[in-house]
Amino acid sequence: MSSQSETAVRPSVESHEKTNFNPFTSNLFIGSLLPIVLIIVWEIASRSGWVAPYLLPAPSVVLEEIVGMAQEGELWGHISITLYRVFAGFLLGMAAATILGAATGYISIVEKVLDPMLQALRAIPSLAWVPLFVLWIGIGEASKITLVAVGVFFPIYLNLTSGIQGVDRKLIEVGRMYHFSSLQQIRKIIFPAALPSFLVGVRSGLSLGWMFVVAAELLGASQGLGYLMVFGQNTSSPELVIGSIVLFAIFGKITDEILKRIQTRTLRWQDSIENSV
């Protein structure tokens, strides 16, 4: 009887929640308020002459430049090659970071041998790798993808290593009480406990991948959004430079939002503040 009443009540509750949805309180609307206000202030400041147009053109001028390049078909080639470099470097860096991070976090001797060298390499600035990769690999796509992979590697490696090493020792003891094998401990205890840190590292790694692709395309590229920035600088076209920066921000936000949704769905089992709302 109670189960029948619950099934009868549940649809009415769900429909009530749907009808009470308010778009003005949604995350998308609230998150868009500040950018919209800044764009309006920016447009007014540029149109009123408060800021020199050759230094900071109005958003409408920047949008006109982007739309014009898109209509001519020139923009899509630059976007596609940049996306290719980011995603190829992201997959390569994530694969290497997952293997080395898991080994460093789980095997103490590997941490003692490998971690000090990787921590030293992490301190090297991104632009310092560019001439070395050009000498080793050449000026083609391989050097640019490798540079992006280096940027992606370290956040994922650090978060995965700390996530594995931060697993509660009591959970490991419980696994031993149940006579779990090493593989069962990894699959049932260590992997779920380290997964939140790993996913945070993946998001951080992707954001750094977007930063490193700019460094890769600023030097020795003939295509890409970073190349457009250099071209705009050389031709004194601030609207092209700002337009490229805006496109980087848009695609960076889109890819991060995709990873954030994956993270939320994957960690739905977690008893966290986000899942309780």
C-alpha cells in the first residue's frame, strides 16, 4: 500500500518541480550576468571615446571581425587546427600522466625514483620548452602537440598521485580483512577514492592545455587562433587579437563545462554539498 502511494505521489512531485523551474535563477542566467554587464560597459566606453578604438575596439567591432572571417571560411580552418592540437595533446598528456601518476602513487619505490625529477621538470616555464622541441621534433604539428601534452601532464599527474596516496588507510585495512587481492583493492577501494582528485586534475590539465597551445602557436605556426593573434599584432588589428582571445575563452569554457558535467555524473554517488543541492 505504501509503495503504491509513493508511486502515485512521485509523478506529481516531479511535475511540480518542473513547473516551478525559474530561468532567472538558473546557473546559466546567473553566470551570464557579469559578462553581459562587462560587454555593455565595454561597448559604451569604446563608443563614447573613453578608450582609444585602436587600443580597445568595441565588442560590436570585434564581433563583426569574427563574423566576417567566418563567412569567408577562413576562421574555421584556424579553429579546427587549434582544436586538433589541444585534443591530441590532451589525450597524449592524460595517458602519460595516468600511467606515471598511478605508478608513483601506488608504488613507493617508483615515487622515490621518478617524482623528484618530474617535480623539477614541472618548474620549467612553458615557453622554455618551445626551442627545445623545435630542435628535437621540428616546427611541425608534433612539437606543438608535445608542448600541449606537457602542459596537460603535470596537473593530472599531481592530482592522481595525491589522490592515491590520500586514500584512507582504514579502507585498505578493511580490504585486507576481506582478503582482497591487489587488483581488487585498486578496483574497489583505491580507484573510487582517487577518482575525484583525478577528475579535478583532468579539468585543470585541459585548461593548461589551452594555455600551452597559445604558446605553441605564437611561435612558428601558420594556422590557428594563436597565429591569428600574432597576425593581428603585426597588422595593428586589435579587433583580430581580441577576437582570437574571445574564441579561446569560449572554447575553453565549453570544453571545461563538458568535463564538469562528466565529473558531476561520474561522482553522483559522492555525499557532497553539490550532490545534496
